[in-house]
Amino acid sequence: MSLNQYITKDGMEKLQKRINFLMNEDRPDMLRALVHAREMGDLSENAEYKAARERQRSIDSEIDHLRRRAASLKVIDTATFPKDMVRFGLYCLAEEIDTENQQWYRVVGVDELNFHQEEGVMAVSVAAPVGQALLGKKPGETAVVKAPRGERKLKILEIK
């Protein structure tokens, strides 16, 4: 199985919350707007109706996509992972060697990047150059990131 098929436990919870929000709040609001726009008369020249229909298609498409992805993802509970090296879902503090800037990173699944919002933590995808370079590194080791903007070196300081 590809690393792109994994998601953290809290990532899946956030994905499910997004699906629930779309189904129970966003979609009903949109349907009310659609009914209101329909009541405004001639549908062929009704911009509000056309916009509401487009919004309906967009919401339904997102719900369908998220449900299909959620069904195909493998949830990883990182609570029992040893903290001896950077692993999927763990946090690591790294220092960029050139600038001496320190940053907390968390390597997460591709599907949870849009839902990951932790103050002070930069979520990186397992498929991204930074995520791939960090995985498997131990404290004291340096991850070399080969990115389009050039090579970066991140020294691993701490893992939690």
C-alpha cells in the first residue's frame, strides 16, 4: 500500500467532521437558497438560481470525493509509536542548518493537509519532498530535502 493511502486517527476525525458539516449544515443551507432562488421566477435568466445550482454541484462533488477517499484510507493510530525516529504522524522539531530557524513538523497523509491546523506545527505530506526526507531520521541526523527551490538541510532536534 502506498503512503498516500494512510491518514492519522485525528486526520480521519477531521475529515469525517468536514463530511458531516457539508451534509448537515452547508448542503441544507444551499438547498434553502436554491428554493428561494427558484421562487424568484424565470429560471433561464435567474443568476441566483444558476449560482445555487453550481454551489449544489460543488458541495455534492466534495461530499462524494471525501466519502470515497475516507472509505479507501487506512487509519494509523500513532499513540503507540516509539519516538526514536520520525514516523508517520509524529511530531519533530528540526532546525534548518542554513538559517538556524527551528520549526515543528508533522508528517501526515495527503488527505489531511487541508484539515490540519495546529499552531506552531507545519504539516507536511508524506508525498512531499520535506515529508519524505524527514521520515526515518533520528535525533541528531540531518534530512536533506531536494526541492524545486534548492536543497535544504534540516537537523532533527526532538521527536514527540
